[in-house]
Amino acid sequence: EVQLVESGGGLVQPGGSLRLSCAASGFTFSSYDMHWVRQATGKGLEWVSAIGTAGDTYYPGSVKGRFTISRENAKNSLYLQMNSLRAGDTAVYYCARGRVGGSGSYLDWYFDLWGRGTLVTVSS
Amino acid sequence: EIVMTQSPATLSVSPGERATLSCRASQSVSSNLAWYQQKPGQAPRLLIYGASTRATGIPARFSGSGSGTEFTLTISSLQSEDFAVYYCQQYNNWLLFGQGTKLEIK
């Protein structure tokens, strides 16, 4: 079965760190760009990071310098290391598979496969 | 920065009727737009990409149209499983989602 399964969420204090994992199965993980997308409770979706098949990484300004995306193709796994966490980082974090949209722009993906998400709560 | 605006915020429609959801971009995104469906407690599901191409396994009652700044998702005859929140996402300039339209049963 083609699927993504996230893990590693939990409660962490402001300023703390957390590492999320995403296990992929049913497809050739190494052939796809992969992403993290988050959703605060009752809010919309926000793209958090991307990693290309060659290991190139991309971040929005809201997390750049605090979050690090990585992948381990031999284990079909995606990771998100989150440091200096803030209350505003509280959200469900989804792992998603990216497909190149063809716009030719710097960031050019839509997301055709999503995991069920893992909840990160930043609170004292 | 491009702003994606979805309207209405909530749409009430009876089963069997047609639903029309709107997504507007503050500047042109060409046809670089996707639509997703999200049910409570579930991950989003890709419905449409390239503004009008249905994703694999998506029923024909879902259709997308538009280009530039104005886009529409139409569900031709609502089924009970279609009541959910729908998001648009542009990938022409950065990766940005709209705030969603909640489609509820009338």
C-alpha cells in the first residue's frame, strides 16, 4: 500500500527541540521530492519545508534557521528537526509527497500523497 | 507576495445539488493551481492539479476551471462523502494555500 506515516510529535516547551519522522512505503521514495506541511488547529495549511531527490532543501522564512529537513533513502524515511520551538509552531505536521507542477518557478510542487499527521504542541 | 482568497468561507448545499467553490489569486498564477479535500481528522487529498486535471481516482463529478487569477472547483452532484473543507494551492510563485471553504449539508 502506498502510504506515509508520521511519528515523533508531542508536547515540548518553548525553546525546545523535537524530531519528526515520516516512514514511506509502497513507492520508490528516493525518486520523489518530499515535504512537510503543517496545520494549526482550526486553521489552514502552511508549507514548512522541502527536500529534493538530490538532497537540496527549501524553507519559508518562518522556519528557516530553526527547522532542518533531511531524508534517508535507504530507510525510506523523511525527517524534520525542529529547534527553538515557539507557541506559533503548534500544529499537526503532515508529511507529503511532492509532484513537479511545471510552472518552472523556484518552488513548483503540488502534493499528491499525504500522511495522517503528527501533533506538535509547544507550551509551558 | 501572492494572496489566495477562497470564497465563500462556508457553503451550504443539499445532497444531489451542484456546488461551486471559488479561489482567487492576488496576481496571476497561470494554471499552476491545485485543489484538495480535507475531512475532519484526516489528511488532505489531492483532487485537481494544473487547475483542471483530475488526480488519479477522483470521480468525474469533480471539475476544476480557470486560469490567471480566478479559479473554480465544481462538484456536479453532491454526495454525502463530499461534505468537507476544500483548499486551493498555487505553485506558480512560492507554495501558498487558501484559507479553505467548508462545504456543509443544507
